[in-house]
Amino acid sequence: MPQANIGPTETQLADSVAGFGWDGNLLEPGIALAMSGGGFRAMLFHAGALMRLNELGLLSKIKRISSVSGGSIAAGHLATAWAGLGRPDANGAFGNFKALYVAPILTFSRHNLDVKTTLIGLLPGFSAAALLAKSYEKYLFGTRTLQDIPDSPRFVFCATNLQSGVLFRFSKPYAGDYVIGRLDKPKIRLSQAVAASSAFPPVLSPLELRLPEGSFTQWPTRSGVSSLSRDELAALRRRVVLTDGGVYDNHGLEPVVKRYMTILVSDGGAPFGRSAQIGFDWVRQLRRILEVTDNQVRALRRRNLIDRLSAGKTAFDNGTLSANETRAHERFGAFWGIDTDAARFTPPDALPCDGPLTDRLARTSTRLTDLGETTSKQLINWGYAICDRSIRTHYRGADPLDKVRPAWPYAEANL
């Protein structure tokens, strides 16, 4: 008696995912940047880091910027400001970066978005994520679409597809994920892409994309097998349900770690809180379980990345890996987090950072709301200072760093 067709095995599905190739999937020399989620706290922290990367002559050399949630707000604003930055100077730095990029981010951070958006989104016929997109459109991005952002660097805004369970990418050449396929040259508004990436569950989630039939196509390099029928795939493409990219990858690593040898990672995510006071009721237990699960996944990604960066730095310093080589495991680059101990990195002229103060900044609530002028400026200063320390300690590359001495972006809010 013939066996019933029960679909592909788990081994076949795993092989299918492993064999899948995004566009230009080969590992190559070049610099990529990943920016994590974390609401306005992360957005401001990343803005400071971007300012220091610019001064060091690295920002203009970056080929890809992958972002999640609060990092996507920072990246989206950079995408809109990029053309206005002009040509970099002889050292690779854009002039007047603070005025053209950092100051508008600081101004935007004074808005209060999350509470009002959440409450209105609870009303029948309203969507909190759609309202969030409207706020981004009004205050930061205007009506620009993904076709209005630069070709280079490639900006990739990461969301999580709740239906397919994988990372959904928004970029200028395409949007989509490896399960449902790709949407070529999407004219989706930048505000929608960033809102999907920052649709923090459950209050600001989900964002729904409803696209005409035939909008998505199969990936040209799609290999392996699919467990979806034609009707199931059509349903997934007809109504795409997205949530915060941090649900899948809070560092935004996936679009960069498989592609470029040099990886810079700015992590503005809140540190895991340890406490003896744990609630026993079902709601607080479930919340704590989700926090522990999220922390474990993030820790595994972070540990793997740091192992790669450490191996690459050691090989380069030993003369067994050149700046133009590619290796599957070893990588160049640097990682800095909002909870990184500044005392671990002490390059010359490093800006002084008070440990208890930076620890308080790291524990600022994950909100899309005004954090106050002093805290907002201190977060920019902290991102600037810890990026500077990490880069000048760990970065290895073909081009030397510009030797501009660090100086507080906002001296009145020094650390």
C-alpha cells in the first residue's frame, strides 16, 4: 500500500533553508553595520555611534546597514539624509554630520508616540502599527518610498513575519522573506517599513501589508523543497502580517554576517534584569519566561559574533589573515553594547565614562517617547564614547582610522 504524502521531512526542510541564497550571497570583503532594537533609547545611542564612525572615516565606507526596531528609525533617517551629506572629505568623513543627522534625531526623540498610538490603536477600525507609520511619515520620513533611498550603502530594515516565522527584509531592490518570496523594487513607504520593523508586540503590533495578487515572485535561486501548497502560499502573500524585527533577530545580524567580512554591531538593547522578586501569577510568569528566552537567544548570537571577531583579530595580528581575504568563521570588526563596561577598552584620549551613570542609561525604558533632554543627550554621548573605545581597540582593516580625537557631541551632558 503506498504511503500517504506527508510532505518534506525536517531534514529536507533544514537543507532547504541552509541552501537558500539571497541576492549576491557570496561572502566578500567590505564593511557592514548592524543596529539593534530598543526604542528611542537605542535610536539615540546609535546616533552617537554613527557620529563617531563618521569622524573615524568608516561611515562612508560601509556597504550595508541592517537594522531592527529603534535601530531602524536611526537607519531610516540616515537613508533620507544620505544624499544631503555630500561627498566625504579626504579622510572619508562627511562634514556637518551632527547638524544634518544627529540634531534632527534628537528633535524627533522629543515626541511622545507610543501611549497615544497604542490607545487609539485599541479602537475598532484602527491599527496601532499603521498609526505609528503615519507618525514616522509626519515627523521624520515624509512620503518617501524605498525607491527614494540610496543604492549604496544598501539599507535593510528587518521585521518578523508572524505567519512564516522568519525574518522579512525591506530594502530598495526587494522586500520579502525566503518562504513567501520577493517583491521587486517595492514602492512601499519608508515609514511603513520602519513601522513594521519597530512594531513592538503586542501594543504596536502587527503591521499588515495587503498587496495585489501577483506582487510576489519566487526567488530565482530558491533551492530545496517547500511544505506549502500553492493556495497556502497565495494566502501568505495576499496578507503579510509583520511584527518587530527583534522578535527574530534583535541585533539585525542575519543580513550582514553572511555577506561581509567586516561587521560593526551597535547594540542598544536593554540588559537582562536579574531580580529576586519574581511574580508567581500567570501573566508575570509568562512575561518573565519570554524575557529569559529572548535573553538566551540574544546571548547566543552575541557570543557567536564575538568569537568570530576575536578569531579574526587574532589571525590578522598574527599575520595569517589579510584585510582582503574572506574566511567562513573569522571576521573583522567590533561590537559595542549599551551595557558594555567602558573600562574594558582604554585607547588613548578615551572620553571618561562614569560606570553607574552609563548603567542607568542602559536601563532606560524601551519606549517611543520623550526621555528628557538630559537623558537623550547622554544616550547620544554614551553611544559615541563606547563606539570610539571599541573601534579603536578592536578594528582591523585595510584603511587606517582617521585620528580625530573624540569630543562629546553634547558637552553639557557629558558622562
